[in-house]
Amino acid sequence: MTSGQRWDIFCRVIDNYGDIGVCWRLARQLAGRGQAVRLWVDDASALRWMAPQDCPGVEVHPWTQPLALEALKPGEVLVEAFGCEIPSEFLTHYVGWRQADGRPAAWINLEYLSAETYVERNHGLPSPVMSGPGRGLVKHFFYPGFTGRTGGLLREPDLPQRQADFDPAAWLDRQGIGASPETQLVSLFCYEPTALPGLLDLLAQQAAPVQLLVTAGRATAAVRACAPRPGLALHYLPHLTQDDYDHLLWACNLNFVRGEDSLVRALWSGRPFVWHIYPQHDEAHRFKLEAFLDHIEAPASLRDLHRTWNGLDTRPLPALDLPAWSNTIAQARERLLAQSDLGSRLLEFVAGRPADADSP
């Protein structure tokens, strides 16, 4: 396994927290494996609450124009996350570094997560750079995924032990959340689903009392725009660190999550969850969602809830079936825990890539 290399990860924050969330997790995990990481990000403001503690081995650099490159030590590995383009002045420096020390270039195009079949076909494929300062180098596509023939999922080595040691009652108390033993806790992290009023009605009608824990930002604004539901207790959360978001998922009986990073964290939680996939104008999210539901072997009730929650049909939300959904997610989690994680696969990929056309 590769050790002691310097990685430059480039991330642009588009309109949500998923990109920076994934990149920060990746940076942390690489640093935990002995790598030195520079994270270049155009808007690092979310890290103030997402990751308020510094991580040894990780430097956060502003992605400004132009970049401040003069005092930087050469790096070995480039990662452009989610389709962002590495600045030309950085590539010029990178080519110079590689020519000076004679080591091959390693340029990774980190793609979005999907369970669709094209991921296995495209994972690891080379993409020769035909123009610009990087001409003659080769990028390699790295696709996160759910099978052994993909890049895998981000997972810390100590995650199962941390989860086993977690005390939900103590954590809830520290958050000021009081709940009786019979109360069902539901977390809500979403965009603005048209089915939200229906969900609030459904939760208010449950036989056991429900407390809805609403994450800060768009989910809070969406819930506050709805009329109150008698019998449904609401608790509005502040912005949570990445670790505390894990704790929220572990403490709840049902989780509504959105985007890519929280989907993976919900899988690791082993709790039943519903995914609000990022909507795309070309309807690509419909196929992406169905591929994921196929992968986890979701029962009909969980499929129906996902489709309505994501606006793919207008049927009423189905009844909650937490026992069946818990079994589905627990089985999917066990299958995924048996695989190696994304950080390990990325290190192995960089160490084993051919040093041919990608050498300047």
C-alpha cells in the first residue's frame, strides 16, 4: 500500500454540503493512513460547523484565482472531485514537479456514487489529456460504488466499534432532546419534497408518539412552511458536525436522508432510512434511485415510499413498516461491511496503476 504521499484534492461547493462533506471525509481518512493531504476548496465555510476540529495531516487551502503556489512542496496525487477542473496554473506546477523528480503522475477523477451498471464498466478507465498544460498525462476514473468491482464506499476503520460504544440516551440528553422510551425518533434531512405535508400527517397518525428531529437549513425551512400537526413533536437541530450527524442517525428509529454523503452514513447506521436523491432535469435520478433500491433488495413498501418521497409518483405515502425495512438495511450493511472501503481501494489503485502514458 502506498504510504507517505502528498495528495491535492480539489473541490467546488455547488449548492449543498455533499461535495465538501465527501471530500473532507476522504481527506481525513487518507491522513489517517499516513498520507499528507491538501484540500483545495472554493467555499470552506461549511467546515466551520461540519468539522470544527483540525485534522492532523490535512491542510485546507482556498481555491482562489490565482492560486498561491510559490511556497508549496510538490505533490504526488491529484484528485478532482465530481467534475471540477483543476486550475491550469496548478497543472503547470504539477507537471514541473513530476519532471523534476521523475515519478509518474497520478491523476484521479473522483466521480459521483451510483449503483447503476455503468459504474463497474467505467471504474478505473484511463482518460488521456489531449490539451492544455496537462497534455500527455492520463486521468483515471474512480467510481464509488456498492460492489467489489467499483471504488467502494467511504468508511473509517473504527466505525463499527464507535457505533457499538455509542450511548443514544446520553447523546440525546446532551442535545436537549427529551424522549420517552416508547417515542419513535425520526430524523429529517431533505430538500423540499412535495410529499412533506403527507409525511407530517403520517407521522402524526402513528400509534406510538413520534418526535421529528429536523436538521438545520433547507429541511427546517421546509417544515416551518407547513402547518403544525397536533400530536407530532418537532425538534429543530443546529448544524451538526459529521460525527454528530452519525450519532443522530444511530439514535433514530427512522432516518430521512438526502444526497450522497448522508446516504452512505445511513447505510452504515443500519437503521431504516429513506433517501431523497438530488433531482436532475434529465430525470437521470429516477434510474439512479431504482438501481439503488434494486441493489439493497428493497421490499415493495420501501420502494413505494421512495418513489413518492422523490416526486416520481403522486400516490399517498405507504404505511411505515420499520421491521421489514430494518431487516433490509441490516442485510445490505453486512454485505457492504464485508468489502474493503473506498480509502483503501483508492490507495491500492494509486499504488498499482501502470506508469506508462501518464508519465510526463
